[in-house]
Amino acid sequence: MQSTGRRTFLATGALAAAGLLAACTSGSNGSGGSGGKGRADTDKPLRTRAVAATDALLAQYAALPAGGAAVAGPLQAELVQQRAALAAGLPAAGSPGAGSPAAAGSGSPGDGGPAVTAAVLAAAERTTAQGRLADLAAASPELARLLASVAAAGALHAVRLGDRTPLTVPADGSSGAAPADGASADPSSTGAASANPPSAAVPTAKSLPSRSQPAKGPAAPPSAAPLGSAAATALQAALAAEHAAVYAFGVVGAKTPPGPRRDDALACYAVHQARRDNWQRLLAGGATPTAAAPGYRLPFAVPEAGAAAKLAAEVESRLLAVYADLVACTTDTLRMTAATALRECVLQCDHWGGTPGALPGLAAPDTAGSASPSTAVSPH
């Protein structure tokens, strides 16, 4: 295994610290999005629709019989947090209460609809999450970031309520680009680190048996025009983060005994390899992609399988802000691809024992629905 003391493991606060989010949310910058009062005004109907959908979900949770689902209470509390963020800037008058059973779209048994069960809630969460994503293209950068975060949380809610339907990701799962310079840890070996496998195809991700199922890495979307500077910077940051994630999951695989848990690590390793290769291909058209470091410093020692699982959760957790920022700094197909990556990281974080929270990637939402940066690991 490689030495882990040569470079910082993963830093997610660098984007915001460098003013990247400000660049994404003010003015127009090619693929970096546009802001301003006009865009804020167009956000109002999107926020109104999102709040109404949240009220409908809350009404269904309120109609769930006692004991209907052990996880319902915490999920309902997260919905209340999401509603507050989505309602920022909207008139308070006429807004239904966050926990009111009379909210729009109530699915309570009393209105003649089917009885609310955990399965009904799971389907509603999944449908609502898809609706959030449908508004991404029309949203301002900061609202798109919030919608993608809430949609990812909704996908996780569905999983926690028992929905095991595999998520569909627009991808071919291939990894045809040459490996990045620099070795990465190989999860199939407990010995010295090796270069990335030469295989042209990324292995199919196996089912994560406990709570979620990671999908194949997204294919790089076609780029009809050069990336704006903010979008390119955000994509470089995502590439750097995936270099680190590939290294870290190599360590996770090396420290996990053969069995289902190690299969999960191998699957996640392949997903991060695919994303890394896709970001390299997309950036190579107009910039020099960020290279992998020779080695990385892990945030804590990983002597055995328990620590390896903790590291896996930490990796996915730190990627949340990276992909939330990428959503804000891009548009169209690339924005949707970033939102898909955010959702997959949320599901994988939960699977490995992490806690993505009500607003994944948005650590401290303010009244506009944006967030403060995550704390970065100090450079070595």
C-alpha cells in the first residue's frame, strides 16, 4: 500500500474559499450559470412548486398510522428543514404549515385515497425527488444547488423507507480513457499499491445489500461549447476529489476482508474510477486536467475493516459539497450529471454508515438556501 503521508487526502472547502461559489451565483459566465435579480424572480415559481411538493409529502407523513415506519419521524423532521430552505424569500402569508395534514396534495386516507404506508411514502419521496431534478435547468445556480441537495436527500429517504429500486444513471459505465498519472491503491491487493488496472471497462457495481445500491459512474456529457471559467474550476476540483477517492477506496478494499463488504468497496472503487476518467475526458478538450498526487494523507489511521468503513463514509461525505458546488457552477446536461453524482454519493455515504443530513452538501444553509464551505483538510 502506498504511503499516506505525502499529500492532503481531500479538501472540500477550497472552492468556496477561493470565491468560486460567488462567481457561480453572480452574473453570467458561460457554463458557469447566471444570477441577478431577473434570475431570482424566475426562481419564485420554482420555489413555490418545491414547497408545495414538500407540503404534500408532509401531509402523507402525518397520515401514516402510528408504528407505520420506525424511520418516519426523523425523515419528517428533515423535510421540515428542507421546506424552510426552499421557502426562503417566499411570502409567508398563505403558506400551509410544514406539518399540517391539510397541506396541498394530502394523501391521507380520509380523502378517499389509499392508506398511507411506508411503501406509499417511499414512492412519493422518489417521485418528488425526480420533480426537483426536473426544475434544475431553469433554476439559478444557488437554487439548483439546493434542489439537487434536496432531491438527493429524497432519494435516500425512499431507500430508508424500503425502496430497493436501483437508481438509473445516464451512463455506459465505460472507462475508456487512459489512467491518470500517478499510482492509486489497488483494492484487490493488500500489498504495495499498483497503477490502475488496464481494463477498458469499469466493473459492474454490485448491489449494496444493507441500504443502497451504487450505480455505474456517469458518462461525461458532450460539451457543445467551452466551459466557463467557474464551471471548469469546479470540474477540476471534482476531478481532484475523485483522484483522492480512488486512492482512499483502494485503502478501504485492502483493509476489508473478502466478502460482501469488500465487494461493496470494489464497486465503489470502480464508480470513482469512472467519474475520474469522465472528468478527465471532459476537461481535456480545453484545459489540462488536474493530475493525481503521488500519495495522500488519510484523515485517520486505517488499521482494520472497521476503520476502513469509516473512511469510506468520510470519503463520500466530503464529496457532497464538491458535487453540490459543481451543480451550482454548471448548466444543462453537466448540471444534471453533477446532481446524479451528488445523489450517488449521498446513498453511498449512508450505506457506509455516514449521515448525509437533510441538506447534503449544504453544511449551514442561510436564508437564501446556500451553504458555508466544509472544513478543509490542511495541506501537508
